[in-house]
Amino acid sequence: MQKKTDMARILITSAIPYINGIKHLGNLVGSQLPADLYARYNRARGNEVMFLCATDEHGTPAELAAAKAGKPVAEYCAEMHGVQAEIAKGFRLSFDHFGRSSSAANHKLTQHFAGQLAEAGLIREVSEKQVYSHADGRFLPDRYIEGTCPNCGYDKARGDQCENCTKQLDPTDLIEPRSAISGSTDLEVRETKHLYLRQSDMRDKLNDWIDSQNDWPILTTSIAKKWLNDGDGLQDRGITRDLDWGIPVKKGSDDWPGMEGKVFYVWFDAPIEYIACAAEWAEANGKTDADWERWWRTDKGADDVRYVQFMGKDNVPFHTLSFPATIMGSGEDWKLVDYIKSFNYLNYDGGQFSTSQGRGVFMDQALEILPADYWRWWLLSHAPESGDSEFTWENFQQSVNKDLADVLGNFASRVTKFCRSKFGEVVPEGGEYGEQELALIKELQEKLAFYQAHMEAMEVRKSASYLRAIWVAGNEYLQSAAPWSAYKEDPDRAAAIIRLSLNLIRFYAVLSGPFIPDAAAKMLEAMGTDNADWPEDVAEALSLLPAGHEFTVPDVLFAKIQDEEREGWQQKFAGQRT
RNA sequence: GGCGGUGUAGCUCAGUUGGUUAGAGCAGCGGAAUCAUAAUCCGCGUGUCCGGGGUUCAAGUCCCUGCACCGCCA
């Protein structure tokens, strides 16, 4: 049991997935899944956890996807949020709340932050020229304007860059520009006003803050430093757009003269949703403002909170610079992130996973073919921490069959079935724990310490490898203790070995829960207990199920992936998603 | 073009502030055992640590340089 004084408070956020479509396994392993692992682990250790995620809903891509689906954008987003929430449940992502960046709470907070920043003199107005499309009835972002490249003559150059000659372009450079949405050439350059966040003014402050984070991974700090120091240093960024779908530009609750009809740019309101999500959580659960503010306001109880963010490496600049600039610039006591855990990319069979090209396995497809635990285990034990990593079907099949079916699943099976045939479905009585048991306990105590240390450091792969080693230790013990031999001469000795082994199943269930929650629950259920207390003392934990305690033999925990199945999936997922 | 990353056994990867004969898992080979999802356990690894040069008593581990692949940015 946890002592009250050990209890920590951990705020965890996962990068919020964009609303447009279903994410692939590379997205999952880069943020939501490791965040869930960490959340589950901390809950299991008795810490108080607030784990938040949401959908990122604003911006042009959402509008276009909705138009393509023939639905109003709000309706489209609501629907897709439901789809993503359902899939998250399927993967057992244990969010305390899965919010929406389009929520009322986020509208209010985003407008509030903008007001605070304006008051602090950190916002400036900029008048700029943008392309307006009469046919589309909207301003076009640079990349949605196509035309002929003045440099190389390529006729599908985009307004921001020519893909053919890679030359950086301005939309006005294009010859015969047209809308990439409608193809219309009825375009007009209009003068429009936008708000910019003066990030450049905060460069030194941000730099000092980054410098003070000496325990952050190099991947994280090097990206941040690059943006801070590259060229002319950190640039101011536009925080508004001429769009319909988004959070209306306001200064707190007041109108913002000259900004009528404009919305905040998605990069500005998306991270604020981390905070708003907590407010949504409170509202959804009948809590008060104070209940969520104690996670986010250091002047309202959040000073002892440790805040950890999980994300893919492409998201690092926003989390190390832009969002902190918003927080710091507000002049209010909002919680800043304490640790950023970032991930590299997962590749698929020799190439990249790609949402736009439909390449790889997507979250919904994964759940259609195998239970969540299979994916969770493989993805986490191969998480791209030190560099990009590679998914192949052969590796997936081998790892899952060996680790889950042969090492863990079979252990539970051999122990429970042996017991049932010799002693019945009850923890057997007789004999005592001897030298072999003491040696095992000592070994487990050591491995447990390493497992915990790696989990706390968010070393995902290493945690997985220690967990696996803990499973293996059970098989080693059973093999050398050989209760099937002992039973013939000394049934009491066999009883003691099996009593310990049955306790090991419960022990494994508890330790494995963060990785494979469904199997862990099945193991506990089979052992006829709901005691999922984290083991502090291994010897104590392994005598928790006493002689006479009833259990049941569980069904096969992990069916093996057959060669024909693997080959079928390999083919099925070889092409593009249709 | 600029910046960053990666390049270690057939495969996926570890290698902490440079220090004894470079490691793990899987695959492969041999053996033990037979309780179990033909699962488990034990034993077996000379691989130019991408190439070249340098610093050092000592480099996979630091510096320079070349090559390959990848990413980000412009």
C-alpha cells in the first residue's frame, strides 16, 4: 500500500490528434499510447493522476474534409470526435477526459489568453496581403493556391513552395494562380489585418527556461534551441486567420475592433485545449472550477503537480516555445510543463506510415484484426525512443507470439492446469517456501526495482524488457523447481511450488497492467481476486493468495498469430487504404 | 543549401561521464524436461562496432573527414 506522504500528483497530456480522419499506429505510439502507459503506471503506484487528451478540430483541413463528406463542419467534427473516442476506448486509452478543442471551455480560455497577452503588450497587429477566392468565398492559405512556378515552369506549384524545384514561393509569385480547392482562377489579393504573438520579445525568457531543463532529452532541447537561435532567432507568429470555423477573435469577453469575422489560428488554440480539457472534465463530472484549477494554476494548488507531455518530434517546437510563450506571456500563474517526452517515427515495412497516402495500419483496422493488448505490447516494446523504428509483420508476429503467448500466457496456463489436475482449482496447502523460492524472490525484487526506475524515467522499451525478464524468471523457476517431478515423491513440496506460482500470476497481472490491461484483468479474475495492489515487498506479494483460496483456469490469454493470418494481413495492408 | 539524427551479430535494438576478452531479445544449432498455447529451461555468437585520419596509456564511446540513409528548415 502507498503511504500518503509518497503520493505525487501527475498531470499528463498526450499531443492532441487532428480531427481529420483516423490515426495510424505511428501516431498512436508517438503520444497517446506511451502517455497511457505512464498514466496507468502512476495510478497503480497510488499517485493522483490527471490524464488528458482531445481532438484538434479547427483549421482549413477540417473544413475541407467536412465539405468532402458533404456535412457542416461542426457536425463533421462532432461525428469524427465520436469515432476517435470509440477507437481510443478500443485501445484502452485511459483518459480522464477526451475533450474537443472546439469546446465552449476552450473558446473562453483561448479568448482569455489572447486578452491577457494583449494587455501585456505581446500582441501586435499586422496588415498583410492574402489571396481571396470569390468562388470559394474564402481566403486561401498559401498551400491551397496552385499555379505555374516562375522558376521552373512546373504547373502544380503551391503558393508556399514549388514541389518540383523546391523553390520557396509567395502566392503572388505564381503564374496563373488558381484555387486548389475549386480550381477557380477568380482570385483577388486583399489587404487583411492579423494579430501576431510577439514571441521574439520573449526569446531570452524562453531561452533561460529551456536552459534550465537539464534533464530533458536532447531530441527535445535541440529542436527548441534551433528555433530560438536559427537565423534571426525566434519569429513572431500570426495567431489569427480569415476563416469561419474556429474560435472568434476576442479580447477576453470583449470584442476586438478590426478583428470581426476572424478566428484564432489553430496552433494558438490547440495547446490551450490541454487546459480547457480539464475544465471540460470538471463540467462533465459535476466538479467545480477549483477542482480543475488545482491541476493547472500554481496559485490554486498546482504547485506540487508534475506536468508531463508526450508527443512526436514534429510537435516539439509548439510545446517548447509557442505554448510556453502563451503561458508565460499571460502573466498569470499557469502550470508550465515539467518534462517533455518526445518520440521519433515508426516506419512501416521499409517506408513511412502515411495518413495522406493511406500507407500502413490504421487504428481502427488494427483493432479489427487483433485485441488491443497485442498492439500495445508490440508498439510499446518497440517504441521509437532513440531513433526511428520499424514495423514489420514478421517481427510483430514473432514478438507477440513469443512474449505474450509463450512466455506469459503459457506460464499462466501451465501453472493453473497442473494445479487443477493435482490439487483442484484451489491454492494448495502444504510445504514451505525454501531456498529456491527465496532466490526467486530476491531476483524479482531486484528486477522490480529496475522496472520501476525505468517506468518513472519513461524509458518505455527498457521498462518492457524488464517486465519481460520478470515473466521469464517465473518460467525459469518453474523449470528448475519442477513440481511435476516433486509431486511424485513429495506432494507437499509440489504444493508449495504451485502456491507460489499461482501467486506469481497475480503478481504478473499487477505489474503488466500498464502495458496489457485486458490480459491483466483476466489474470486477476482467474485468480479470484480484485487485489491489484502494487507489490512493495515481493515476499509479501507472493503470499497474498493463501492456501485454500479458489481460482479458475483462464481461457487461453493470447492466441498465437498463425503464419497464414500474418500473410493475409501483409497482403491486405500492402497497398493503400481504400 | 543549412541544421539535426542514424549507421553495432541474419533481424529488432542496448551500449551510462572513453577503461579488462563488445551485449540483450528473436531467429539458427545442440541438449534437458514433459506441467503447459509443440509451450518451457540450459548451452553455443571473431561481428572490418559504415570507411579514413587524429587525440589518448586506452575509443563503438571524443575530434576531423568521407560515404550511405532519414528527418526538419530555408
